[in-house]
Amino acid sequence: SRMGGGPSVQDPAGDAATATLVLAWIVHLAMARGFSRSAYLGLAVAGLLVTALAARRRWRHGRVPRVTRWLVSPSGTSLCLLAPLVFRDRLHLAALGEHLGTSAGVFKAGVAAAGTLLLVLLLVAGALVRRGGARQTLRARVAVLSVLALAVAASSALLDHAALSRLKRTGAPPVTPQDSTSHPRPTGFLLLTLDAVRADHLSVYGYPLDTSPNLASLARHATVYENAWAASDMSLGSHASLFTGKYPGRHGAWAGEGFPVGRPLPASERTLAERAAEAGCVRFAAAANGYFLNAAYGLSRGFQLFDVPQADRLELRTRLDLAAHRFAGRGAAVHRRAREVNAVLAKGLDAARSANRPFLAFANYMEAHDPYAPDRRFLGRFPGYDPLLPPRAERFIGPAGSRRIVDPRERRHLVSLYDSAIATLDHELGLLFERMRAMGLYDGALIVVTADHGEMLGERGIFGHGAGLMDEVLRIPLIVKFPFQREARRVAVPVSQVDLVPTLLDLFGLPLDPGLDGISLLGVEQAGERELRAESPPERAVFRGGSTVLERVPAGPAPPPLDPEALDRLKSLGYVR
């Protein structure tokens, strides 16, 4: 219809759809754990769209509706809302952090804002050139958006290339294997943590189902520690213990009472990567756990490349992956997939080989972490899987590790999903080991496969972890292939995650640090009986003489206040306000 001398371009149904999208987006951001810079940017874009929609409804005819027509359409709105996260995520913090430090987050938010503004301007420009015809306008938009996407991808690739180039320029001399009556010096150190994998669900630890054939193959030329203990029941505390050689009560990084979002590792604590730098190692890492394993908590300190997904978009990725995989009829992966982690490792290994340097490579995998999202090739492989039940565990596992009573059918289904997730991970580890063999990096490397903690699978009515220091959460796998090891060994002496740093120092010939809680695995069988701990303040589990005793953590001096840099990092991710 024509009124007031101009064509009416009102679209009530489209406007209603746009309003619903914007409202849902605002609710999504408001219900997230916290506000990051990307979240604030998302709210700003939502406000811009609300303004454009109101202007469109206020001036029903003329230039304003024509300009805003595609901007406030459902498709244009979706692009504008997703753009901040897309632009920010494609620029890797690992490459930026080396040059910009804590200001890298500010830089990324600025790039996201600039990219979003450019996208909005392009959408508005597309509305202004409609006189050229709908087909011509569509082609122009597609062309411009394609150029924009290529520019972002090229920027990401250049940053990655810059980070890998720094690995190749490491100035320390190469380390060569030494003839020794014990263990030769490693040509590299590969540390793999299998998030939430308990030892008794791996074939190599006697599990009757064949969940881990590739780890069993590794164990035929490695040392299996049959009695390994986690230092904590949560990822932050246990990884910090792996990296420092100290228990959580001493290194101070944990999530628990008083620090629900987690307390960062103090700057005074030396990390595994910082010690490996003394041995001339190039140091790179890839992690699937974007919440705790990031620069905000200090665990990336000392690495030249630390590639980790941004925690402030994990919740969005959960929803997008779930929708896409449901549409495709496949299981959904909430966390970063193992093959994505291994792709980063492959680049780092290639850079280390090109530089002829020893390496420290760290990887964290989340396949067996709830919601247990195995590859569809492994669904139904193990008994108990029920296709009538959801192929994810989140319906059954609550935020504190428990929920309503799970009936036997549901428990069997959850255990089958968990086993299938382990099998998925084991398959990818097999591919990683094969790649290392092809690169000539396998035999001389020290390879450590362990877990940060285990998982409750219905014992005492509990699922998940973080609900207490129980054996099912604390008993973890520890498989170590020492450099050039050929024969299989099994060690029954109790060991802990805090023993890893002393082992590295021992193998690389670096001075042992008397302030560490752990001892070298090379001498653990001669060390005699010792006390092992697992801490999750205010609770502590002490392993004495083959039994576990629970204690209250004694009151000690108040932990030092967070340094301003760590506090800024936590605020930038939205963990604290």
C-alpha cells in the first residue's frame, strides 16, 4: 500500500521475530556466569538493534524504514548479535598475549567492536543501495561479508604464524640424549591431562571393557603407576599442583570455599613451563578447558604459545553445537574437541622439530568431562546405552555433582556414555602418537598421560566431581613413557601429581627444589612410605598406610590479596565484578 507518498515497508511478523531474538539474546547474557567485555559489547549491539527497531516502528514510512529494513530483519539481527563473539574468538589470545600481556583482552574487544560496527555499516549500506535491484544488492552483501570473513581469518592465521615463529626462534641450545645407566635426557616432554578420567575405567587398569586400546598399547612400552593420586577434586587446584609440584594449600590456586570462581596461581609460584625454559625447551600448549586453563588463573605462565578457547563463549558454543548436532543427528561436543587440540599440538611439534629444540607440550582434553559427548561412532559400543534417553549427561548431573535419585537404567546409560567418551579420546590419542612417530619425536620424548581428577558415576548417589574428596575422584591414571623406554613396568608405590615437576628437573639435570612437596618418579620406589594429600579447602584427604583419612584444613595465615594484574584478568572474563 502507499500512504504519505511513499511505499510501506512494514513487516510485523519480521519485526516480532527480531524483537524475540534480541530479547532472547539479552536474557542469555543476563543469565550467564558473568559479564566479559564481549558480553557488554553484545548488550550494546542489542541496544542498537532495539533503537533501530523502535525507529522503524515510530516512522512507518519513508527513509528510516528503508535504511533499517535489513538491519532489523531476523537474518541481519542474528549476524549483528553473533559478530562480537565471532570476531573476538578468531583472534587467538595466545599470539597476542606475548606482545600485549593483559591488554590483549582489551585489544580483542576493540577488534570485535570495530568488526561489529563495520558489519552494521555494511548492512545499512546494503539497505541504501536497494535501488540497484534485490539480486544486485544480495550479491554486494555476500561479496562484502566474504571479504570481511577472509580478513578475519587471515588476521588469525598471521597471529598464529607469529606465535609459532617465536617457538622456532628459541635461543637455548638443543638438548641431545645422553648415555646413562638410568634414564637418558628427554628430547621433549609431552604432558596430557584427560579431564575427569578415573583410572578404573581404563583397560590398562583392569577395566573389563576395552575403552582404551591405544593407552594399553602405550603402556606396553611405558610405566604404569597403579596407585596415583590427584591433588584436588577440581581442575584448577590439580593442574596448579601438576605445574608447581605443591599441594593446593601451599600454591594457593583452588576453587572452593571463599573462592567460588577460583583463586589464581600467585605470581611468586614458578610453573612447569618456566622451569622447562631453563632446559632450553620450546613451550606450547592447547587446552579444551577454557574456564580454568587460561591466562586469568596464571596456568599459562611460561608458555610461549597457550591456545585455549575463550570461557565467555563456552555457554554459547554449547547451545550452537547442540542445535547443529541434533539437526545432523549426531552427538554434540560442548567442549573443544580432541582433534582440535591435537591440531595445535601438531603445529607446535613441527616448530620444535624445525628449531631442533627440546619441547614442553601440554594438552588438556574434555571428552570424558560431563556432559559426556562421545563421537557418534562410539555411541552404543558399550553395554547400557539407551537410545531412548538423551545422549548427554547434563539432564542427570547437577551443578554440585548430584541431583534426584538416578534409577539403574539411567545410571547404566550414563556409564555407557562415559566409557564411549573415553574411547573417543583414546582414538584421538592414538592418532597423536602415530603423528609423533612419523615426525621422529616419539621415542626420545617423556610422555605423561594422567588426569586432573576422576569422576563419580553414581557411587553414594553422586555423579560428577567437586562434591568432595572421594576415592573415585582422587584415583587417577598415570602412565609415563620415559625416554627410549622399551619394556613395560608397573609400580604399586603411591604417587601424586606433585611428583611431576621434580621428575622433570631430575631428567633434564636441573637443580632439585627443596621447597617442592613431590619427589622424582625416578626414585619413588626407594623413597619409602610417605604421606600423600588431596586438598579442596576446607577439606583435606590424607593417604596413610593404604587408607584415606579426611581432615579439616587447619587454619593458617590468610592468603595474600590478588595482585592487580590477576584481578584485572578475572574481571575481563567476567568471573568477578
